[in-house]
Amino acid sequence: MGIGKILSIVAGVITLLATFLFSWYAVDGGGGNIYYAGGLGIIKNLPAMFTNAQGLGSTLGIPFFALYIIAGIFILFLASGILQILGIKSPIPLIIGTITSLGIGSLIWLGSADLINRVDWIVNILGTDTPLIEGIIPLSILGIDIIDLGIYLLYAGGIIGIVAAVYGP
């Protein structure tokens, strides 16, 4: 097996771990609820992006039709780790998965710098206040209002994906 295939698998596994097992960012949503941004929160809030687009759009201060575009990007992002693993056959899914994971990671990073209202976005779109396994999944290591390990792993998976795309299958 070539180095490109191995790196493609490694990039996909790291991206999947970062997406579904680690927290990217945690905020206090009020009332003692801690919301963890991550792939599980996106899955939980994805139906509301289609059924309650008007309400979410007004809460977030964006046009409601933009939520449909954002939901499509998030669906692609949730599959980005799988797309990177499929890069063992062709570099195109690898590149698509890598760009998507790096893009979402960058958006979360911008949100942590208060360029967007992170609490509203995490509470309504990216986050969940009910962990899958209390204290374990999503794994939040660094604490509240700090970029957590999941973002770094998301970037690592993206960078390894870029290297894998250069080597090719």
C-alpha cells in the first residue's frame, strides 16, 4: 500500500474522531447548561435547520435560505472523514473531504475570536447540551470558552489529507 493511501486512511480516521468524539468548543448556554460544539450537535440540530429555518435565521441574524446552504455544507462535513478514507481510490473525494474539514475548522476558529456570536451558533446549530456519554463523549479537555482538542485534530486530519492528496493513491 502506498504512502498516499495510508495517509488518506489516517486523515479520515483523525477527522472522524475529531468530528464525533471530541468537543471543538464549549460554552455556557445559561441555566447551568454547557453546550459542546461538535458533530453530535450538528446531527442533533440538523432537522431544525430545515423545519425551523425562519426562527433560527432570525435568532442568528442571517437570511433563512442561508440555513439551507449551511445545512448542506454541514451534511458534507459530517461525511468528510469518510470522503478522506475513500481517497484511497481517487484523490477527488479526499480533496473534497479535506477542504470541508479545514473550512469548518476555520469557521469555528473565527467564531472563537468573536467574529460571529459563538454562543448563539453553538447553542442553536453546532452544539448539544446532552453528552452521548457524560464526561467522555464529547471529550472536552481544555474547558469552557477555549478552543478544544477537537479543532486541532480537525486541522491535523485536514493537513494530513492535503499531504495524502499530493502523494495520491
